[in-house]
Amino acid sequence: MTIKPPLFSLVTVTKDNLRGFTATRESLDNQSFKDFEWVVIDGGSTDGTKEHLPQNAVSEPDDGIYDAMNKGIERAQGAYVLFLNAGDTLADQDILASLARAAKEEPDFIYGDALETGGFYKKARNHEKMDWGMFTHHQAMLYRREKIGALRYDTQYKIAADYDFTVRFLQNAPFVHYIPAAICIFETGGVSQKNMGRGRDEQFRARKNHRMKAWKNMIVYAGQSAAAALKNASPRFYAWSRRWR
């Protein structure tokens, strides 16, 4: 008897974050749409997380978050892969049902808006503007697994491997579907937000590796730096400008 694979593989990587892991698990348990698998990659937690892992979880040392996410890709069986790290949750209990409707058209890539803890709504930019950085949170992107193929996160990047991965994926994924709704609630304060300067530097290097013209790369880098400076100097004005945009 052939077992039909699930529609979605939700990949969660975690290490020593029992509170966040529990929140993510509760979010998935509450979903009205159940045709998904939960792939959990734990980096060898010592805070009690291991006692709460599902039976099929992997718990072993790794070489960082992107190495763990590569392990998740290897284990995923669903038609679409969504990375939802410990502490991140789905936006509401019916979002997987909405994504399932979008998946009926079999796009190569599905993305949508995102919420952030604290109430900020991040509306996605057009995916064709990928040169200017991530157009939405990584947790609001779904990749068709057969299109991923041998593609993996480049672990030389410690902050921007998701950006590099998505750029390379979209080069061979012409059928893109956008959902004008929040897919995830992104937990702020993580590694990427604490190391935004390094993230910009890594994105600069990734764009260079993807052969972006040097002058354009410098303009993008300058724009990202200016936005970060504005956010630090006046978070409320920055949030207003983002909403207006």
C-alpha cells in the first residue's frame, strides 16, 4: 500500500528554547487543516526540550541553524516546505487551509505577509525585488520540494543563508503565488535581528556572488544601512514609514 505524502512539511529547528518550541507546537496543534507533517531538528538541547519532542524528531549536535535546516530538507516528504523556527507561530488556525487552496494550482513558490511579535504587520514586497533584500519573513515562504532538488543552505553564511537560498531557488521557480494575508507570526529578537550589520554584509557578499553589478550592490547596501539607522534612531517613525510604503 502506497502512503500518500503530506501536502506540507513544516520544519522547526530548535536548541534550548523550550518556551518557544512549546508555542510553535501549540500553533500547529490548533490548525484546522491537518495534511502536514512536522519535521523537528533539535541541536541537542539540555533545557528539557528533548522531553517534549515528537517521536520522529532528530536531536543531535549540528553546525548551526542552517545546517539544521538542511537536515530538515533531507527529512521532508511534503509537496511544500515551510520553515517555522521555535518561537515562530502560524498567523491563525486556518492559514494552512488557505495555503492549501493556493497549492491546488501547484505553484513553485508561495509567499505572503507576516506579523511580528509586538503587533507590527509586515506587508511583503514583490518577490521580483529580491535584489533589495528579503521581501518578507522567511517563515512566510513555502518552497515546492521537488523544485528544491539538491539545493541547500550555504552554511558559510551565518545570517543571510536564507536570502542566498531564496535567490537561487527563485532563479528556477517561475510560477510564484502571493497570498495577501499574514502567514506567520515572527518572533523578534532572534539572531538575525541582533546581528543586522553582519546580515547586511553577508547579503552584499551573496549579491556579489550572484554577479550583481557593483554599483547597484553598493546602492542596495547603502539603502539597507540607512533604513537600519532610521530604525535605531526613531523606531516609531520607521514603523510608520513601513506602513505607509
